[in-house]
Amino acid sequence: MKPSKKIIEHLKKFEKLRLSAYMPMPNDRWTIGYGNTFYEDGQPVRQFDKISEERAEELFDNILASFSEKVGKMVTSKISINQFDSLVSFAYNVGVEALRTSTLLRQVNKNPDDYYEITKQFMRWNKQNGRTVQGLVRRRISEANIYCNGF
């Protein structure tokens, strides 16, 4: 599956475009473009990095394609495009490895229609450095809604 245009808009809304490297929270990773912490070659974003808007779009497209491919390989159950999109958004935010080892993915692969349990698993991922972050709460609610109800 490929991500829909709607999830691309969703991701860009949550990530917001930044052309200079920034650190979203203290002791976090340097980030650039649409929430990218690394480049296509795996190199991390560094403190003084700057990119153009065109490069940010290219980086976003390449990273999103990579994440989408990896998510597609992890999901073994039959899911809808909306469900796939919500998992891609989740992985884009927390990382592919975090999704791969998550109870959320195990639940999706076990019973993709158990919306109660899947929503509960999305909502577990609302903290950073042990503290609940309202932006992550909003994002997880949005992802759970997309998974269960679509856009």
C-alpha cells in the first residue's frame, strides 16, 4: 500500500515545516523539514543544518515512502487504507522500530477490528521523558480516529 494524500496532509499539519534544525523538546533529537531526525542515508540531522523548502519536500517524500514500505511489511492482517495510513503516521512519529516491537502492531496483526484495544494501544504512546505531552495526546487521538473511522 501507498500512503493516501489525506495522510500526507495530516502528517504535514502535525509536523509543520521547519527549514533550520530545531530540537522539539529538551534532550530530544535535532529535527528538520517535516519532523525528520535523519536523512535518507541514515545520517542524523545536526544542530546547524539548513535545507530549502524543495529539499524538505524531497526528504519528506523519501522518508515517508521508506516508512510506508516498512509498515506494509510488518502488517500481516488485512487492513484498510485508513488503517494503514494511521499506522504510517504513528511510525513516522515514534519510529519504525518502535512500531515493530509495539503491542499496537501485535494487536493489529492479531485482530485488526478490535477498535477498543487498538485505540487503547495508540493512546499509550502519549509521553515524552515520562511526561504526558498534549500534542502527542492529540496526535494519538487523531491516529486512532483515522484507524477506526477513516478521515
